[in-house]
Amino acid sequence: RRILRLAEMCRRLETEEEKVLPFYPSSLAEWEQQKARRILEEIPDEPLARAMQDYVGLERFWQRFNKAKLEEKALEQARAALANRNQELRRLLQRYLAGVAINQKVPRDPHP
């Protein structure tokens, strides 16, 4: 109940894209989607499967949760890549500045 209430409260914080396109495209083929729909419409025999039907309302929550986790991981990777690039640029700058300092120490004689 708490999660569902929080999901309702967070609805106003959704991006425009999430409001317009709330469902994610499926990677299943059409026949796989039909098979999945048939299975979901059947009344389950097992107690665990019956209990899981109570949590169908959380499917959208888990979609968003997983999307947020994927975005978090992507941002972590992008940050790490930028940190590596920053270190590389710092090393290049240090080498350049060291080369400039050496050139200033070399006498201006054309044949040193």
C-alpha cells in the first residue's frame, strides 16, 4: 500500500515522455505476446501464483524502478569515462607544459 501511495504521489514528477508513453516497447514477438496474454488470463493452480496476482499492480513500479537503475548505471559508466578522459587530458597538458618549459630553457642559438 505504501509503495502504491508513493507511486501516486510521484506521478506528478514524471517527465512528459513518461506521461505520454507510459509503456515500454516489448522485445517479444507477436506470437510470444499472445502466448503470455493467454497464460496471464488463466487462473493459476499454485498458491504462489495466486498470491502473485495480488502484485500485478506493482508491474509498472518495477518497470520504472528497473529503468531508473539502468539509467543510474549508464550515468555511472559515463562519469567513469569522463573521469578517464579528464585524466588523459591532464597528462597531455602536463607533457605540453613540460615541453614548453624545456623549450624556454634552450638557448636561442640556431645550433645548440
